Amino acid sequence: MREIDVSQVTETVEKLCIKANYELNGDIVAALEEGMELEESETGRRVLRQLVENARIAARERMAVCQDTGMAVVFIELGQDVHIRGGSLSDAVNEGVRRGYEKGFLRKSVVSDPFGRANTGDNTPAVIHYDIVEGDRLRITVAPKGFGSENMSGVRMLKPSDGIEGVKAYVLEMVDRAGPNPCPPLVVGVGIGGTMEKAALLAKKALLRPVDRRHADSRIRKLEKELLEFINGLGIGPAGLGGRMTAMAVNIEVFPTHIAGLPVAVNISCHVTRHAEAEL
């Protein structure tokens, strides 16, 4: 049994909150740069150049790449041979978020309840997802999620007879309806299967996959490619100002489901699609 002190968790989460908000992931930067070559609209190319320059300034000057520094979504993969010592794991994660947002001068955007709307003042509580896995390691992924894009997401319980064409139609409907609101170019996370909440979690997790990595299953890989082509034919373009690069990637994750259902979730993410991870 391997022991990890909660202080290590807090310190790691603190650093990941800052890193995710300051540094655009390399796959995203590469996709934006490639987009400058592929985009047909001069306005779209100019927007993409500005996004890349913004990312460089944020990393160099150590400041947030976007003013909406999001609600902290934290994925914990906890090895079953790990013992957390010194306190509550959830409390340690939230303390890390609290410190990271304070030390990183990141905007605090979380309110204490959906109706009273009083700001908690420290961007906690985080949304924490736990997964118990084999081994003696603890993997932490921090994914700050801005709400310009989160508000454009949704779940629909399709009928099995709707099939793959129904899935395509729903994903396209969601992106088309979102228009410029989620700050394109987007990463579109899609979860298919399970139950209502499982599909939503799959869609969120899909956003963590690099935009240059396609699904291992050839059927799903083909669907990702088709949807990306359809989405980039909508004409929304970078920043919603027209063009072909409405999305950088469509990432799909699937899970077994009930004979009577076909749950589909679409979790839209803005161009930054922030996440950072570490292993203890």
C-alpha cells in the first residue's frame, strides 16, 4: 500500500489550475496554426493569428489566456493500492483550487447556489469525478470549463431507431444553434451510450483527448471525421465571423447502453479547451 499525503494533492492541484489557465496545450496551438493555412476566409485567418499570439503572450507574461477562467472540473484516477493520508481527498482538491485561483490571479466565477448567486470568492467547490483504477498511482486532471461554451451543451435521449443519423443530426443541431457563442474554433466532445449522466460524463472526458488523436475504433473514427466536415461546412468560422474552421476536432467516446435507449451528450468547448494533468 502506497501512501500519499493530502498536502501533495493540494500542491499539485494548485499548480495545475494555474498551468491550465496560463498555457494553451500544444495540440491546440498546432491546430490553430494549421488552421491559418487551411482557413479560406481572411478574417478567419486573422482571428486565428490573434488567438495564437494571445496564447504566446499569456504563457510569456504568466497570465490567464482567457478572462473566463472557468469552473474547475477535476478528474481523479485513484489507484486501489493508494492510501490518502492526512485528511479528506476532496477537501485537498478544493484547497488546491482555492490556492491556485488566488495565487494565479484567476477570476473567481463560482456562486454558492443556483438561485442566491452569492460568489464563493475562491472558485470552489470544484466538480470532482473519481475513478478507482488498478495500481498505486494517483492521476489528477484539472479542466477549467468556461460557461460561454458550457451553456451551449446538452443531452438528448434518442430512440434506438434514430441510429447514427440521429446522432449526427443532434450534434450538428447543437453546434449550429451555438453559433459564435462558445468562441470558435471549437472542440466538440460527444458522449454516446450509458445513461443520461454517463453520456454527459463521456462527452466531458472526450474533451481531454488531444485534438490530433482520433478514436481507436474505425467506426467511431469515421463518425468523428464526418461530423467535423459537416460542422466546418456550417460557415460559422473563427470567432463566429465566417469561414471553414468552426471546429478543430470532434472527439467521441462511447459506452454500452440499454436496449431501449440511445443517450447522446454534446459538450462544446471553446478554442482553449484547458486541461492539465499530473501523476503522483
